[in-house]
Amino acid sequence: MRSNLVPMSFLAPNSDPGSDRPRDTGATTGATPAAADICRGVGRLLRAHGLASLPEVPLANGRRADLVAIATDGEIWIAEIKSSLEDFRSDNKWPEYRAFCDRLFFAVAPAFPRDVLPADTGLVVADRYGGEIVREAPQHRLAGARRKAMTLRLVHAAALRLQSVLDPEDGLA
């Protein structure tokens, strides 16, 4: 019997099959300690609400969402983490994330000046130990095809990360 599987040995280190972009390992090496703390707290909050989350998920438009979460009913949330006012003011790409989620949140530390954040997004205040949803995000339901694509993207990124933990010497990490 012939296998349909393609040998993966041809992959360059740090790459994804079928992609010319570097492999997404979910490492938050570029994140500031403050952003990493917010991300951890938001992840804990989302888990308490029954959502599974994954940081740094690449989107089909070439952007990378700070944190993507999926509920048991398939609803997809994105949290855009802002660790400082300068971080918020220098970033104008966040509106592009709305097309890839049902709900879009900003996640900030308790001392962040909240009045500068857009009112048409949700708001989470978090530290490294947890968080609180201060303002619910309006719902913008994804079309079925986009939801399926995002769900598959999320599953694929999570599986790659799990595999790199289970086998860190596989040559792709």
C-alpha cells in the first residue's frame, strides 16, 4: 500500500509546511515582560470562562494576533495586548483583527489609561495572576467559511506547539 504522506525532511528548520513564513512556535520572545504578564492573566481569565487560548497566532492577512481564544460553541475571540500607552498609539493595525474573530478585546494592565481605548471593542484588565472583563466586546459573527479557516489555523498552530514540546529535537524547533 502506498502512502500519501510527503516526507517532511525537506523542510528548512523553523518553517511550516506549505508556507514561506517562519514556523510559528508561539514563543513570546519579542514581548515585553509587562505584555507577557498581561497575556498570562488574560489566558487564565479566558480559561475560567471556558475558552481555550493560544498566544501569537498568525492570521491569513499576514498579521499575528496577540491572543486568540475559542469557546466550546466555536465562538472566536481575539485579545490585543497593550502594555503601554506608546504601544497603543504606535499600533494602528488592530482594526484588521476584527475580520478574524467574533469578539475583539483590548487587554491592558490595571494602570493603563482606559479612556484612550476604542469604545467599540471589549476591554480586559489583567495582571500575571488573572484578569477581569471590564467591558464586553460587541459580537460580529464570522461567516462560516472564515470561522472554519480560523478554527483550523488555531488547531494547526496549537498542534505544532504541542509537538515541539513533546519532541523539541525534531529539527523544526
